[in-house]
Amino acid sequence: MATRVTHRQQQGPHNSGSRKPGSPGSRHGVQRRRRTRLLPAALAAVTAVAVCQPLVSAAGVGAPAAGFRAATTDACAAMTMPVYERVNPTTAASLFTVWESEARTADTKYGYSDDRGVPFTATRLAAPGLTPVYRMYNPSQVDFMWVAGDAARDEAAAQGYREQGPMSRMYALTAPTSCAQPVRQFVKHANNRTKHRLAVSAAEREQLTADGWTESGVAFYAPTQQQAANESSRFTIAVYPDTQMETGTTDPRFKGRTNWLLNNRSALNLKFVMHTGDVVNWGWVVPSQYQVASDAMRPLEAAGVPYALTLGNHDTRAVGWNGIPGSRGYGGAAYVGNPECKERFPASECVTSKLLRHTEEFNKVFTAERFGAVAGSYEPGKVDNTYSRFSAAGKDFMVLTLEAWPRPQVVDWAKQVVADHPNDNVLVQVHAYLEPNGSIGLGNDNYGAMTPKYLQDNLISKYKNIKAVFSGHVGSAAHRTDTYEQGNKVVSYLNNQTDVTGNPVSLITIDVAAGTMSRRIADPAKGADLDQYATFDSGITFQ
């Protein structure tokens, strides 16, 4: 039996995560509203009148307290989110933002046209060893600055600066460590104005000094983007959600997600791409959907990035009816309701649980050779149940891909595979496992042979080298951790409809030395992250 450590639902306020039980082929996710992040109106200002003193002393932030260094490895592992820098050449004001969309808007609407890239990374989540860093703004100065800790925030407030709210906040270190660089504060007084700037690289510090800026101390410590990417113990795997709604012939989102990953491959240190199923919608009767999906994955193959796709119910013959009584039209409901089913197949075969195992169309398009790292499969010539192997950060990893609601004999096969590779860190992906509230599923939705609970009891809980489980199918996103009898912690992620109009992708950063896994959901189509779904877990032992 599992001992539950955390069990956390991650639903937005407009998403109940509910579904109609026992409705094969139906779309279970509930559309949710995204958080909207608006650029502060302060960026539009172009004048300043008052002069203030620098808010960080020349001594900078304090020396590390006793025991601090022991926590910095975990803390650095959490700081993987890019911080973007933009400068307004007219006003000399600088903006550091954790939101890519805000950086773009600052450029196009408010004159912050000098793109300084990503000077460092941080996180928007509190984590052990990290301190909140506040973005402060003084309207009379038209000046942004970052200050670390509540005392510095209060001091800034006394001088006319105000925090711009929790959405602009980030977390970083306030003591030196080998995994982070000092982020230094610079100040310049000119023409009755005071401006603040942050700098990391020696070249930028030298240029600021030459331009009349004065260093006022270390504001905080954070990794550079290259430092985070090159961390020898850290890498990223990407997990696609259900993409069935992105398979229209004119929809750019599916392939756009792939291209975004490849454009950021180096910064992410991307090692593998997973997909939790429902790759298409009812592609077995509308082949153009498979063409879209196939084209979307081709760039990964060309770039040599291995991947594996899970089959969901929509990737089988179980789905393919528009739900209108008497209609022969195709859609996302159970195909058994389509009068065409009993004409196409014997009546004894027109059963959802049997149609679920018909994956011929999927296997004609996607093969083990295309996936790139498949080391074995349950059935020759099929990718319904496979295991792929790769190495990262000096460790061996396995991605174990299982069919939807796996049959007992498939679970037995999976047990043998895991047992035969005791030194592999196993990541399991299966279409249905977590419920929207983060619990383990107890039913099979009238589809397959067994339940997610059966999978947990007979596979996930039995092997200490299983580290994580990824699933989709329902709701938006959820997360839980379980510690089993052998003392091993397993992190489970639900990864489904987090933004039905975007193309979100879960980025799982693994640090084998720190024993951590963190999730960040990027939304390339929107140029933003869905921060409400970010998670961070420590205490994971990698083989």
C-alpha cells in the first residue's frame, strides 16, 4: 500500500475538473480561463522628477548563515525560469521580468526596444534556501528595481517605491554559492533622475561603469542561463499534453510547440520528449489528423531528440462518432454509438473495450524507428507498449510507455522490464492515472481491462527505481507524491488541458545530484508560463 505524502489538486478557479463518468470517447477536460498578466501602465511614462538614494549598500547582501550552503544545491535546482531584460534607450529605464509576453509588450508598446536577453534565471516558486525578490517601481522616477527580502522592500517603500504585486515577484539566493552568480545593482544620477540597473557579466558591468553608472552592491545571487543549462547534474524532459484539439489542417500549435522546444533545446538541456496520449482526435477515420501529428513530430527526429508517444482512447478505433443519435458522422464520442460500427465490424467486435486495442492506424504512422530510442516492446511491430532508454547527467533513464488502461498481461510484462533494469530510473507514461483532484483513478471509464489503482498496486508501488508517472485524459493539471514501502518517493503528474487555446508543454527539470524534480508549464503560443501549475519536489533518490 502507498503512503501518501502530498496530494494536491492544481485547478484554476474556473475549472471544476468534473467529468461525466462512464462516457467512453467523450472529452473529459473542462475549459478553464487563463490568468491574464498585464504590463504595468508605469512603462508608458517617460519622465521622472525626484532623486532617491541607492537602496542596496556597498556591502551587498549578507554572508551565508550556518547551514545555508547545504540547501543551496536544491535551491539552484529550482531556479530554471528565465528572467528577461529590456531597456528603454530614451529614458534609460530598465525592466527585468519573468514574463516573456511582458518583455515583448514592453518593446512594442512602451519603447523598451533594447533587448538584453536573459542575464540570469530564477523561479516564481518559494523553495528552501530562497528569498523573495520584489520588483519595485517609483512612478516619480520612472524607475524599476529589484530588492531581496522584506527589509529591503520596506526600505524601498519608504523612498517612494512600491511592489508591483506577486505576479512580478521571483525567488533567488541571498548568499554566494558555486551554482549561482552575483547579480549586482548599479545606480546612476543624472538630469534630476535616478535609475537602477542589474548586471551579471563582467562585460556589462564594465560598460555600465564606463557609461557613468556606480555599483552599489550585490542585490542577490542567481544562475546564468548558460550555467543552468550546463549544470552537469541537471536536464529537462518535455511532456506534451493531449494534442487532439490541435490536429486541424490549418492549426499551427502542434508543430509550433515542437519548434519552440528545439529553439530552446540548449537552454533547457532537453534530453527526451514524452506525450501522455490522445495524440489525435479520431484520426483513424480522418487521416489528415495523423498527417498533422506526424509533421509535428518530424523536427524532433531531424534534430536527433528521442521521443515516445502514449496511445490514448482517441488514438484508437474506440472513438469516432459525433454523438448525434442515428448519425454516421465522425466525432469525439464512442464509435460504438455510430451505426457504421456494426456495418464495418462484426457485432461481437463493436465493443469499446475491444476497439480500444485496435491501433493499426496509429502504428502505420508512428514506429519504434521514428521514436529513436526504443529498446523493446510488448508486441513486435507495435508501439502501444514500449520502453525507451537514454542517459543524462551520468545516469540511465527509462521511459516506460503503456497502453490506456493496461491489460494484466501488459502490466506483468512491464514488471519484468523494470525488474530487468534495476539501475534505470524509470519514468512511466500512461494515458489515464491521476484524477483532476490528484487522486489515483479507481475506474476504467468503460474502456480497458484494469484501473489506474491496479497499475499503482501492481507496478508503480513495487519497484524502487520507478521515479515518476505522467498521465493526461482528464481535467487540466494535478500533482502528487507517494512514498512506498521501500522508501522510494514517486512523483505523479496530470498533464492535460491547461490552456485549450494555446500549446502548453510541461518542462520537467531533473537534478540527479540534488534529488529534485520541478515542473514548469510553458505556453509557447502565448509567450508565457502557466505558473499556477508549477511544482517542486525534493528527496528523490536516483539510481
